[in-house]
Amino acid sequence: MISIRSLSTLAFSLTLAACSAKDKKTAVMETRTEVPAEPAGKVVKTDAEWKKHLTPEQYHILRESGTERPNGEVYREFKHQGKGSYHCAGCNALLFSSDHKFDSGCGWPSFYDPAKAENVVLKEDNSMGRARTEVTCAKCGGHLGHVFKGEGYGTPTDQRYCINGGGLAYVPAKEVPQEK
């Protein structure tokens, strides 16, 4: 039989663990104050270098073709971000702009076009038992997500770039002072 003391100890331990987890919470989409310098060419690093450079979540998404959970904290952050640009968290390449973002309701950040097409590579992906088009960073090869066409969204391209926000770094646009 479980004693009241054992239950109290268990409840106290769970409370401490929950508080500890809240204290360690960090932003899931990196935000930078300045536009980073883009890489001039291909970015090549060893696995150990990538692990040192990226957070565990960024590494999982960009280097292991992982996916963040839908409708998570990163998606909530994305929905509230204003004007700005989205860069690869692995190499700083400009990928997307807030000018092309839209709320598709899919649970992940969505864009209808890249900001700089030459920094994005599309390739066939049959990993989930059906044909999809994977989106990767042209500079470092990092996995970003997938693009879907013909879904009927009211966007100029009728495309939905469904992107893992954890693999992006957001740079808010600088406010330009208005002349009086």
C-alpha cells in the first residue's frame, strides 16, 4: 500500500521537475538583431562541427531531416512575428521573407515563395511512402521541410512551403523613422 508520505514525496518531486523544465525553456526559433552575412559558397562541416554549432533541435531538423511537432511553440512564435527575413540557422543563407509568409493552418510556418530562390533546392522525397518535394538549403544542405503545390491557397504561386521553424533564424526588419 502506498503511504501518504510516499504520495507527498512523489507530488513534490513532480512539481520540482515541472518548475525546472519551465526554467530551461528557450525560444524555439532563433531570433537575431542583425542580418547575418550570407555564405559566399557551399558550407561544409563535419558532423562534430555541426553538433557544436547547432542546438540539438536545429541539428535534428537540419542534419537529420527531422520535423518539429505541429502547432508547437515555434509555430505560435512564427504567427506573431512581424516584418523580417528568415535565414538558415545552419549557415545564415537568406531563405524566406515575411512578405511571402501566410497562415495555412497546417501547424508549421508556411511561405508561398522563397526570398532568394538560388538558396533553396527542391528534390524528390519518397521517404514517407508517397512522393513529396523536399526543401533544402542550397548552401549547407540542411533540411528545411517540404513544398506542396495545387492545394488551392489564395497565394500568387499556389505553393505552400511547409518549413520547420526550428531550422530558421528570424531577423526582424528595422523600423525606418518617418520624416516630419
